[in-house]
Amino acid sequence: MRLLIISLDAAFEEDASFLLSLPNLGALADRGVFCQRMQTIYPSLTYPVHTSLLTGCYPDKHGIGHNEKYAPNLPANKRPWHWDAQEIQAETLHQAAWRAGREVASILWPVSGHNPAVHYNFPEVHALPGENQTAKVLRYGSFWWLLQSELKYGRTREGINQPHLDRFAALLAQKLVEKQYNPHPPKEKAPSVAPSLRQQRMHMPDVLTLHLTDLDVVRHQQGTHTEETRAALVRLDQHIGHLMRALEEVGVLDNTVVAVVSDHGHADVSRVVALDSWLRAQGLPARAQTLGCGAYIRCERGDYHAVTEALLQHQEELRIAQVYTRRQLRQMHAPTDIQLAVEAQEGVEFVDDLEAPPHRATHGFGPEHPASQCLLWMAGPPFLRGARLRAAHVVDIAPTLAHAVRLELPQAQGRILYEAFQSEVEGKPWPSKPL
């Protein structure tokens, strides 16, 4: 059983009705299970959530608590991100598949650089000032495959700009799906093909993960619900359609589990607050690390209570809707090194630099916020057809998909969504309940 996971970055509950009206995602919901209220983790940032999607663990266990590494003294454009897969402290689906002897591919998946478990790896990394984007991708990913892909299909994109990057990423995924090898080639072709190539394992990878970011970029730049947003949703549906047709054309659709997931939503922004600058102006021993519509507060010298009191006293001035205490953060499984966090009022974004171009929409809310309710499609032989799940959680996805394709992921903190499975497949019992 093969596994294809597609991430629609920034799709959420409010998009559900429109996405279900589109031809490909609507058809996928009909042939599998769909959930329009999948709860995400805290913080609702791309890199922590995608790590949870692959591990089934919360940030306090897998160790990725932000997109960026904490570097308060560096300008925003010079801060390194969590690009390296070695930073993840829990086993991923990539590693579980590799351990089981299966072939793995990953395209634009966050925190996937330098991953020895991935045979075809196009990691999501971006160049810092003074770095070359192409060279960095080649260094972090599968050098020869990426070089060949760039030469063949690089014309389809413009650097890392959207929607060209998604078009390039989806095309690479499609080409991997189409990579089928006939073990018995026609005799007339045999002399022209080297024996080593004829015998090479050349099929679609057993596990393929694809991250599409077009929608997230559009929402940050244009707002949560705009004509540009709707056009981006249509493009996502088209990419999925191309992949589904490729699966069907090579004859593996009926033996493939297809999961489409999202990580967070967005809320429109009309005002920004430079929280870190305020902390320094007040002389408080603390630094803020923005989460968009939230922020981590890192207290120095053990002055947790003093900083908490100051934030509560100036809560309205700073447009703070919620102060998350150390106890609350532990309950939400936030990163273990975070003592304090805040969430902004509606329409407010916390920023590091007032000079930076403001977002029109952003994310980073707590798990209960409406913009934190994500989407989930799962289809394939093990799953019910046309079913609707009332609720799920991001950490449930990895153990559920591992169960579906017979992989072991013992460290996962989420549960297997047994209610999504058929009782039998092709007349054979399927373990839809714990054995």
C-alpha cells in the first residue's frame, strides 16, 4: 500500500464548502472520509504543525516550536529557520517508512533538509542574505535528482515565487508518480538499455509527501477571503487533480492511500504592535518572538512574575486578548523552553520591526480559535467512502496513516482514527479496532 500526503498550507474550516464544490477535492471527499474541523497544535505555525503531521507528536516532544530559530539580535531576514530534519526529536513517517525498507520522497516539506530517510528530497529552505537559493536547496536535498529536475522542469517556476513554485513542486510529484518501470521491456528496446538500468527499481515511491504554499502566500499578501484567495484554492484543486489522474493512469490509485491535510487558517490584520520594542522600552528583562497574531515571551533572570504582571497591566494598550501562563502552555503541549505567551486581539499582529511590510492576514492563534480549525481528506482501500468525521486532531494523522499502510510509529501521541476505517477490504478483515 502506497501513501501520498498533500499539505494545503493555510486552508481551514471556512474554506470547506468552496473546496468541496471543486471537482477534484469534492470527488476525493466522496471516495473517502472528510473532516472540516481538525484541530491544530499550538503554535499554529507551518513548521511546528507539519512536524506534528509527520510525527503524531506535540511540539513539547518533537522539539520544533517555531518556524525560525530564536535569534533576537538578528534582523528578521537573517534569522535561520528550522530546515534540518536532524532537529526533530521524534520519529517521522519518513523514518518509519525507511526503517520498513520503503522508498520515500518529500517535496517542499518543512524541516526535511539533510534527511537520510528520504530518497528523493526537495526540502523547503530559503536563502539568507549572501546565499544562493539553488545552491542551498541542492546542499540540503537530493543533489542529482534535484539537478536533473531543475534542468528538465525549472522553466516552470520563477525562483521561489508563487504560484510558480507550487506548479514546479506539483510537477515533480507528478513525475515521481509516473515513474513506473516495466520489468519486462520489449525485446527490440533491450539492446539499447544498459542492464543496470533495466534492473533498477524505478517505481513510484512508497511514501510521497508534498507541501503546497501558494494559498498561504496569497493570504498573507492579499487577505483571508479575496478573489486572489479563491483563485489560489482553484489552483490547489487542479494540482490535486493532476496527481490523482497520474495515479490512475499508472494503475496504482486503487493501491494508494491519499491524504490531503492543512495546518492552520488566517485572520485579517488591520493593526500591528511591536511587542518586543515595548518590552525593551519598559526595561523589562524579556524578549518577544512573534508568532504573527501571538508571541512567545522569553523571560530572563527568572523574572517571570514581573513580566507577567506588566503584560496584564498593559493588556489593552498592547492589544493582548490572552496571556498564556506557564501552566496553560504545558497543558497545550507548547515547546518546553517557553515560559509565557500572548495572543493578540482580532485584527492585530505582533511584529518585530515596524519598518517591515505589514501582512494583510496572519496566523499563530491558539488551538480553540476558529482560524485554527483545519481540513482533512483520507481516501484509499482502508477508509470508508463518503464519510464525515466530526473531529480530529493534527497529531492523529501520522498514527492513522501509519496504521493504514502498515507502518509502525510507536512514539506518536495522537490516536488512530479507527472510526474512519472500513471493517474489511476486498473481503479480508481490516483491523479497524485495536487488536
